[in-house]
Amino acid sequence: MNTTTAQLINATELLAHWQGHRALTRRVIEAFPEKELFNYSIGGMRSFAGMVMELLGIGAPGIQEIATGKITELNEHFEGITQKEQLLKLWDEATETINTYWEQIPEEKFSEEITVFGQYKGTTWSSIFYFIDNEIHHRGEGYVYLRSLGITPPFFFERA
């Protein structure tokens, strides 16, 4: 019996995949008119800016915590962010933070059991997949908002 297992995706490929999603989410942010980015809602849901702030509170801080082992409190609210350019600046800074701390995560850590933000248990892999899945979910809500505003969103498959 062969006990060798093949790795389907490595850490570098996963980061590239995520950063492709992040680039697409950035284009969705850019597609919103300023006012609607912060104030538009359907059915009582948050504004897309509110959803983006959640993503900013999870992705980069989560990767930093995984890399350093220093537990941080989950913070999904950013005071004083009222303009699209401010939000995009935070998005770009988070992208760089992810890249910086990603390099500090040893390969063997990806399969370890961890708890992020002091409360969410899983493996490093499953935590990162949650960060990505959550972004895709909220980006989909952003697509609905854009379409309801008569704006064609970026193609979902263009992630470069």
C-alpha cells in the first residue's frame, strides 16, 4: 500500500489564489459610487463598506496572529472611515500585511490546530479557507448591490 500523499496546493499557490480574490474585491469596492458604498442597503443588510470593514478585521489580523502567535481581539469596526479612498487605502495596507506575515508561517503550521481571535478553533488551513470564503460571500452581496444600482460588477473570474 502506498502511503505517500500528494499535496494539491501549496502555501504559495493558496496565497496567490487569495490575492486574486482580494484584487477582485478591490475592484468591486472601486465600482461603488461613494455614497452608496457607505449607505446603500437591501433588506436591512449592512452597507458594502460595513462588509469590507469586517473583511479588513479578519484577513490581515488573522494571518498576523497565525504567524506571530499573538492573540488579537476581532475588530470589524473602523472609526472615521467615510470615504472610498480611505477604505481602498486600508484594503491595500491589509494586502501588504497578509503578504508580509504569510512568509513567516512555516509550512508545517498549516496543518496545526489553532484558535484565531481567541475563539475560533480549526487548523491553519481551515481558518484561511474561512477568511477566503467569507470574502467571496460578502463580495457576492456587493455584486447584488451593484446590480440593483444598475452597475455591472467586474467579471467574477478576472482575479488578476
